[in-house]
Amino acid sequence: MHVYFIFYMYMKIYIFTPDELPTKHWTSTAHLAELAERGCTVVHGIDVRDMHEHVALKRMTRFDRVVFNFPHAGHDPFYCERHAELIRRHKELLRAFFRSAKFMLSEGGEVHVSHRDDYPYCEWKLQEIAEKEGFQLHEKVEFKKVDYPGYHNKRGGGIRSNKTFPLKECFTFKFMLKECREKRVLQICSENGREDYELQITQRSGGEEDVTMVVPELAI
């Protein structure tokens, strides 16, 4: 059984309480009721930038999956999505999220982030930020809304908070902590009698080295 922590959105201004949520997303009431019926624990008021410090989450077990669908740092009336300042805010949000998520994962756990990969969203440099925080891309799969019956992406805050937005070129990026992914690669190689993996060493500024395992034609 996998233990999941799913965080749907973070807003720069609003971190919704149980009373505020129905006023922003009036379709959420039925979803919350179904989660309760299925025995899920629902926690409100989580800030993804320091979620590992939240009192309720600190009492829980570590998670096999931490899922963040379509992160966004909030809209600004003065900036469009292409503006450098708004892109900077999105990148800072992601950086803080990954930094916090690493403290919440069980052994071999994964962080899943669903995100648009077209311009200007590709400028957020999702994969690059994750790698700098100690993660490595494990898998990248196309996000298909049809695979999630009942799911509707929402804008978050403002007067159109319950409206959807165009998904277009979207993917779910699945990350593992680098050391955990390498252990998994070694395990799969051993199980399949493979010894043809190689290590790619990349020199970073400051003298540090990044070591990446490459296994030809092996699905991990």
C-alpha cells in the first residue's frame, strides 16, 4: 500500500482554510466528502514551502508519493506569465517545495509534479531546480486528464478561482532522491543480471561532481 500526500495548489496570498475553500472552489465540497468516505486524512492550510514543519504532517508517517499538480506562485495584475519577475517567483516556489519534500519521503519515495512544458512554463526550469535540490528525474509521462475521472484543474485564486485553464502540453515529472534512484537501478540491474551500466561524471563549479547512472534500454 502506498501512502500519498497530494497538494493541489499553493497561492501566494491564499492558503485556504476549511471555511474559505468552498467559497473559492465550490465543487470541492463533494471531493472532500468522498476523501473522508475513503478514509483519507485531509489537512488544510499547508504551505508547500515548509510543509515538513507543519504540526499535523510531522505527526504522520513518511510518504511514498508527494504529488503537486500544476504549481503556481499566484497571479500578479502587473505581470503576465512571460514576465521575468513572475517566472522568478514560480522558480522560488518550486525550489522551496523540493527542499521541503525531501524530508517527507519514505525510502524510495517519489515526488510527482504535473506541469505544462510549453513556453513560458518551460522557463521555470523544473527539472534543473529539482536536481539542484538532490532529486533526479525518474520518469516523465504525458498528463492525460481522461486518466483521472472527476479531476478538474482550477485557477486557484481571484474571481475566476473555480475556472479551469488550458492544459495543452502537460507532463507528470516523477523524481526520486538521487541516492535512492541509484540504489533502485543497482537492484534492477542485479535482478536482471545486467552489468552494462555506466557512470557519467559531470564536473560542477566549485569542484563538486554529479554522478549519473546510465543503463541502456532498461526501464526503471
